[in-house]
Amino acid sequence: MAHFVVVGAGQAGAALVAKLRALGFQGDITLIGEEPAPPYQRPPLSKAYLLGEMEEERLWLRSADFYADNRITLRLGEAVTAIDASARTLTVGGETLTYDELALTTGSVPRRLPAAIGGDLAGVYTVRTLADVDAMRAEFQPGRRVVIVGGGYIGLEAAAVAAKLGLHVTVIEAAPRILQRVAAPETADYFRALHGAHGVTIREGVGLARLAGETRVTSAHLADGNELPCDFVIVGVGIQPITALAEAAGCAIENGIRTDATGLTSQSHIWSAGDCASFPHGTGRLRLESVGNAIDQAEAVAANMLGAGQPYIAKPWFWSDQYDCKLQIAGLNTGYDHIVTRKGEGAAVSFWYYAGDRLLAVDAMNDARAYMVGKRLIEMGRSPAPEAVVDTPDLKALLKA
């Protein structure tokens, strides 16, 4: 009987094994993960879970019985140490497993500060895993001071939680503005004002020189000479794909594990999906760090492992929750040259990214209708005139125009 192995028990890995069974695969399935917890949602970690509004079991993507009921062998708390692509074997826990098809859904890890500038001091945290958040939870006490390094979505979400819990929060961003890499100035302005209204101090255009402290961090020294006393630090300066295992197995690496349009790597019988995978998109290649992509790509790869032979077509979408604001993003804004602003009901607002007359993406703040309409328009390849976006009373009319 065929044996399919999936290495990486995150969102993509969980989606892939579930889809294999949903598509009728009757062979053996093994899902291997380095963390001791079963596959779980990551987005709530820096929000509801950190706030204490969600228990660990509610993070789990499937019930405890799902894997046994579907004859999926879970090997948790174990690392795959080697893959032999020619023999179609892998080593885990000192044991050699044989596979017929292998999927790498190894995900990504947060970038850390170098030890040379204090990145290894106690009290310095990243936000990626359940263990990360459990380790820092006790730090979130009212009146304490936290410095957050990085003004991207992870850093801003952590800032929102800290502010809600009564901490004194300072965000430092080396780039000229927050969200520099991922959003327009209009979206950055919106969130800068939102955080300011909640007492968060944002320092833009100034980098971190070093963290100070004997064994535990006590202050952050900035490149402009200022010193920020602090009780702990959260680092949110991006993530990087986990590719070492794939590379050692002979898989080509290009901003992640390089795959073809079906999710197959440069090694036959080895596939990849999720944060770690780089796939063809338009005239180039793309690696997406999102829940939506992890699920959609993993399900497409599951079908292709069973012979579907269909290219994966990404439909990017993202979200972020900060205070009482839900940001929903549709599309990719790369290459935009102007922004159209649409005011919604109450405080709702959306920013529409255009390259010439082509709609690329939409950032919608507390405006689910703008997000849904924008997402459908982008997926349909339709671009309404900018004045229509601003002036049409009912956005759904744009779908019929």
C-alpha cells in the first residue's frame, strides 16, 4: 500500500493530509511535526491567545480524534534529520521510513536579532509558536515597558495586545515608516493614528543599535543615540522559509523550496506547499506567507500528488486584527502607482491599489463589503474605474458593470 509522508505539521501540513483523505486516498499517511502540540492556528497566538481569550485546545485545527479516525499517523515532537531522495526514505527519531510521495510543509521561522547586539539576552522574544507565546505570557503585566522591534503586522499586533493589557509600548521601525514593505502610506497612516490613540509610541526611521543588560535585557539603544529602558522586547522583523532539509535532499532553493506550478520540487516524488514554497506566478516566482495560501496550495498539492496535474493559481488574501479594527487585504500590491480611497460607513475605509488602470489589491479597514467586492473583482480580472470605486453607492454594482 502506498505511503505518503508530510513533514511539517502546521496549517499547510494539516490541510494537505485532510485533503488526501477527502479525495479518497486509501494508503498510509504520516504527518511529522517538531512541535509537541497537534497542528494549530498561528494567527490567534499574537491576539486572542496572548490576551487569554482563547484556550490552547481552541487553537487546534482538528479535534484530537480526527487523525486517528482518518488513519493519519501523527508523529509530534520529532524532527526529520535526513532525506534520501533516490532511495525515497527519511530518517526521524532514529528510524528510517520509506515513502512513495513526500511533501515538505516545513513553514518558516522568525528572524532573530544577532547575539552580538543582545539578541540572546533573556526577555527577548519572537512570536511564532505556541511555546514562544507561552514563554512571554507572564511578561504582560500592566505598567511594564515593552519595546517592539519592527513595525510590520506582527509587531503592530503585539503592540495592540500589550497596549490593551495596560503596558507602556514603544515600536521602533528602521524603515522611514511602519508597514513600509507591505502597505501604502495611507494604510500606514491609518494604523499609526490608531496606535497613537491607544497610547503606543511609534519611532520610525530609526534602527536598533543594541540591546543592553547583563543577562536580561534592560534597555534598547537606538541608532540615533537614544536609550529606551524596558522590561522586555518583542522582535518582529520578518520570517524566513525553512529550507535546510529540502536543500540537503537536493531540492532547488529559490526564496524558499522551488517548485513547479503543480507543487513538485526539483526532486521527483518530493512536493512542497505553504510558507516554505516558492512557485511560479505571472512572469516570476512568488512565496506567500499567509493562512489562505497555506490551505489552498496544500490542497492543490494533495490533488497533484494523486495525479491531478493541475497548476496552482494563487488568490492572495490576508488579514490583521488590531484593537477593534479588522484589516482585510485582497490581492498583491506589488507595482502599484496610485491609491484610491473609499470611505465606508462610520469609520470604515478602504484603499484600492492601482497600476495604471489595473486594480491590484485592496486594504479594507472594518469594511467587509469593500474587501469581498475587491477580492472578487481581482479574481475576475476586472478593474473598475477609480472614480467608480469612490462614487458608486453600492459596491456590489461594480461586479455587474
